[in-house]
Amino acid sequence: MKRLVVIRHGESEWNVERRIQGQSGSGLSDRGRRQAKHTAAWVSEAYSGARLVTSDLHRCLETTAPLAAALGREPVTEQGVRERDFGRWTGKLVTEVAELDPAIWSRWTGGEDVVGEVGGEGTTAFSARVIEAYERILRDTPDGGATVCVTHGGPIWHGTRCLLDLPMTALGGVGNASVTEIAVDETWGSRLVVWNQGAHLPVELRMWPHAADAADVEDDDAPAVGE
């Protein structure tokens, strides 16, 4: 059996501002840095021998830094677990996008796959990219071992759903600095062990997206919240 442990980055400054980050974005907020430290302390004990992989975007690299120090290993960067490209919406406030593309935004918040229309990645292409990255990570994970991957809400939600072949309504949101674990076994296939676990964080640092946000649940990848 192999374990893939995916962690969403800590809260970023653009999360706070409710900007659509995509593959751009800011570093962590003060709250996000505190989340990263608490997550590093817990994960380094729970998965002490794990490999460490991270998205190459700044908010993930910043989240990974205390974890790398706690585990005593250098992370491997993996572009395949970057957040979705949001095209011309990237960097804009939700309110700005709603004014710029009102019809498209309305369809997006209604659950349609419209990001390709604004120059970004459609859901099919995005999901395929993430699954290919997950498969690479799992191939490099030793039997009986684990890989911790610091990434974004979109890759966590879409990657988990596709890897387990779940319906769109099966999963809730992904909180900042939350931990999700997937076990992969040759006999039993893939199964969800832990989803969106945030109990390692002090109560004041926990963030629980609404289940209704599950259509796209990264705060910078969520039509329902659009942050």
C-alpha cells in the first residue's frame, strides 16, 4: 500500500482579499504562516518518513518551508499540482470578474465549465493534468511508504474525485492547511482515508468551506465563493 497525503496551502493574502489567484497570487497571510507552522508540527510526526512534494507556486513553497525543516528533507517541486489557470480572471476580485464577464460568471457559479472561454484551463484538461501528476508521485512513492504533497484546493478536490471516481457532489470543501489522505493498494485500489482534516490546527486557525462550494473548492478556484 502507498499513501498520498495532500495538504492545501495556508491562507494567502489574496485569499483574504477574495482575489482569484489561479497560477499567480501572493504569499501567505500572517494567519496562513501560523497555519503552516502548526501543520508542519503535526504532519512531521504523523508521517515522519514521508517524501515531500510541493507545487512550485509561492503560497505552497511558503507553506512547505516549515514542513521541510521539520521532516529534515528537501521538497521536490511538481508543476503538475499547480492550481488551475484562470486566464483573464487571474488576479481580479470576485466583484470585478462579475462586472467584467457577468454572463460567463453566472454560468460558472451555476456549475458550468466555462474557464476555457476566458483563456484558462477547462475542467477536463485540468483534472487530467492533476491525475498525471498524482500518478507520477505515486510511482515514486515506495511500497509501504507515503508522500506528502503541498498543493491547492482545486487539485485536491478534482484530483481526489477523479482518482476515486467519485460523483461531483461527493466531496465538500477544502480548508486552508487541511490534510487529506488517499491510500492506494494493488488489491483494493484507491480509497479515501481522511478528507479535509483540520483538527491539528487551533480552533481560531481552522477554515471550513461550505459543502455547497464543492463545485470548485480552492478559495482561488471556487465559483461559489470565488476567492
